[in-house]
Amino acid sequence: MKRRDVLSAGLAAGSIALIGANADAATAPQTAKRKFKLKYAPHFGMFKNHAGSDPIDELRFMADQGFTALEDNGMKNRPVELQEKIGRELARLGMEMGVFVATGDFRNVTFASNKPEAIEAILKDIRTSIDVAKRVNAKWATVVPGVFDLKLEWDYQTVNVIDNLKRCCELLEPAGLTIVLEPLNRLRDHPGVFLHKVPQAYLICRAVASPSCKILFDMYHQQITEGNIIPNIDYAWSEVAYFQVGDNPGRKEPTTGEMNYRNIFKHIHSKGFNGVVGMEHGNSKPGKEGEIALIDAYVASDDF
């Protein structure tokens, strides 16, 4: 699709979406004119200039643009009443819930510890997350396994992480919820985190050996940490349950950096991926113009 055509499509869709965003809750959702090949999942705030500050209106806007999923890292911190309302609206719109953060710590040793207080805190987060998942019909929740311990050999820490994840899975498996482990880059955003590479997450998931423990492959982080995105997707494929997007540098929408997301999306689609692809990035431009540019970027990157 030519750039001019993509922009025109985005502008037209934006106009249509404004009608849907202001529609009465009782009306049926508008049928989107476009159909993406993958389940790209925006987050709240991404379309606030078009849809306003009400998350329900923003959900409707997303659906009107053809997006069939949502992710919300902060879902667990939202009031229970709002969680339930979001869950009902997702169901009404035929949208799928992507990840929310089940547990994540960027300053303390958590999963790498075998101390009773660390174990109990982890399991408390998991129990709460199971309740949240039921309200919004979520299948996946993100886990960041804390930072590494400077006073303990690395392999002992790895065993602690595996043991703690097994404890989590004893709760998760009966609930039908999968935690997805997210390797984060240490070079730019998260120095000190224990989990920072996809091969490391792959080893841990194979050791845990549970359908409730898989990998969240955040391509922004892994482009910084190790690159080689498509081959690493193939190597880790059996343990990958979820993808997230962000171009590098800048962590904005596809087409704004060095990554060829059109080829990456084509590869994921060719492998039969039917899960959610989370849009965990910022908008490269402000205002409504930036929101249209974001939609255009996904239309272009999905054109394979």
C-alpha cells in the first residue's frame, strides 16, 4: 500500500471511529473496515486525543480502528468495578484481553531468592492476579522476576527462580492463567534485572515445564540486548506465548526506527501465531496527528 493511501485510510478510519467512540453503550459496535492479520493490542492513553479519557470510549475507538485486543499493564491497580466494566465491554466488542502485570520488581531480589518472605510476596501477587484475570477474561499476565543478587552465585539464583515459578504454576494451572516471563534490556532501561535474554527465559521455561509459564518476547528489548530477532523467535518458538512491539531507537511505533516490523510480523504470521501482539510503546508524534500516524504504521506493517 502506498504511503498516501495508508494516510488516507487512517484519516477516514479516524473520522469513523469518532462516531463509534461517542456512541451510546447500548448500541452495537461499529464494524471496522480494516482487518489486521495479527491481534495488535493498544493500551489505554494511546488514542486519548480521539477518544477522550474514558477507557470504555477508548476501547470502542480501538475496535472501530480494527484492533481486536487490548493490553493494560496497570489493570491490577484499577478499581474492581472498572476491571469488571472493562471485561464486559471487551466481551461486547469481541476483543481479547492481552497482558497485565502480575508481579514485577525493578529494585529488589524477588524470584532469585529462596527466603520465605519473598516466596509469600510472589504467591500473594499471583493469587491477586488470578482474580483480576477472571474479571477481564485474561489468559496471560506478565512477570518480571526482579533483580539479581550480587551475593549469590548465578546458578543458585536460576534454581531459585525456577522453584518459585513452579510454586506459581501450582496456582496458575487450575485457574487457566499463563504467566509470561519478560526479558528486559539492561543496557538502556533496566540495569540489574535478573532476566534479560530470550535464551535465558527459554532455559527457565523448559525447566519449569508448565503450560502456565511461557515467554513474553518483547522485540524492543531484545533488539537492544541481542538482536537476531527472527532466528531467536524460531529458536524459542515452543515457549513463546506473547509478543510486544516497540521500534528501536526511541520505543515508538513500527516504521520509526531500525527494525523491519513488516518482515517480522510476516514471519510470526507465517508460523501460525494466533496470540496477541502488544503495542507497548509510545506515539512518535503528539495529538491526533500522532494517533493517525500510529494507526498508519500498523496498517503499513501489516500489509504483507
